[in-house]
Amino acid sequence: MINRKFTRSSLCKSALLALAAVTCTLAQAHGINVVCKGAKEVSCKGAFSDGKNLHGANVRVLTYKDVVVWTGKVDANGQVAFPRPKEKFYVQFLGADNHMVEVDHAVIKP
């Protein structure tokens, strides 16, 4: 006869250990954090999750039809600025090792 309580308890502990291992792995992943604001001119500041700025990262501003309306690079201070498009848009930041983040116009406040 199998002790169901022991089996269920062991299963729960194993599942929690597996989840903890996955969570630790994800926390070590290298991410990009970007904050943008501006009504007429949008200025953005970005950094990797380890605190290093995005200096030299490629930036593209695209319409919802994926038409590129502006391109540039992040400066030595981790900043970039561009004229705010009249149509709906999003901003793409491409850092080292193809780390990418997109910021939608709806979250860019004046």
C-alpha cells in the first residue's frame, strides 16, 4: 500500500524546488529597462538590469504598420531623443547580444 500523504508531500516539495530553480535562472537573465517621456520630443533613458547604460544601442521608431520613421543610437549617458511622431508608434531598443525591448507610444507620457 502506498502512503498517499507522503507521495503528495514529496511531489509538492519537488515542484517547489523545480520552481525555485527556474526562478533563480530567470532572475539572472540580462534585461533592459527603459523609461521614455515627452510630448513634442520624446526622450528615453535606458540601462541593462545590471546598471550599465545602453550606450551605443540601436534605436528605431516604427509605426504600427512597421514603417521605420526614425533611427539612431543611445548616447554615452544612456539617453536618446527624437521628435514624437503624429501617428501611433513604438520604440525598439536593440542592445548587445540582441537583447531587445519595445516601448509603445501609449505608455510614453508628456
